[in-house]
Amino acid sequence: MNRTNVRGICLSCLVAVGFWSAGCSSSLVGSWENADPKADESGFVINNATFKDDGTYVATALNGTETVRLAGKYEFDGFNLVLKTPGKPERKYGATYMMMGPTLELRHDGAKQQLKKK
């Protein structure tokens, strides 16, 4: 294989990854619900969330025994979900989007929660 072929293959792979990652956030757009809301180690669990295509979200969650409303911006790269709520610390989750279901599995400090798309 010559250099030109290798460069072409590498460029094709980079373009494919770019298209895939650009669509990651769009896979979250819509309303999600936690079918089995159990608090994680920190006592925090998302009950439901709506992700919009403009990068904003609204959600309700349990923080211990208190129900809280969250709203702000989110970032999703296909592997991690970051929720940015003004006046609150960022919440970072390891995230797996499973098309079957569709289900979003969130991992934080050793705890998991699953949200199902409505």
C-alpha cells in the first residue's frame, strides 16, 4: 500500500468519525424517563429529562428526598454527558446510548441509572 492510499483511508476514517460525533447530541433529543429511579451514592437520581436540539435541557431529579428542577445546557459526545446548570456544579456522567429501546445508561461514582426514551 502506498502513502497516497494510506492518507486517503485515514482521511476517510476521520470524516466518518466527524459525521458520527456530530450526530451524537441529536440522538439524545427528546424526552427521557427513569423507569426505576433509585438514588446513586450521592443521593442524586434523574427522574426525567428533555434534551433539545439547541443544546439545552430541563429535568427533574431526586436529591436525597428532595425533588429538584434542573435546567441549563448539556454536552454529549457519545461517551460522556455533561449537564451544566447555572448556579450548580457540573454533573458529569459516563454515558452509553443504546439504540435498542432506546435507552441511555448514565454512570456516576460507581452507580448506574437508565433512562428510556418516551
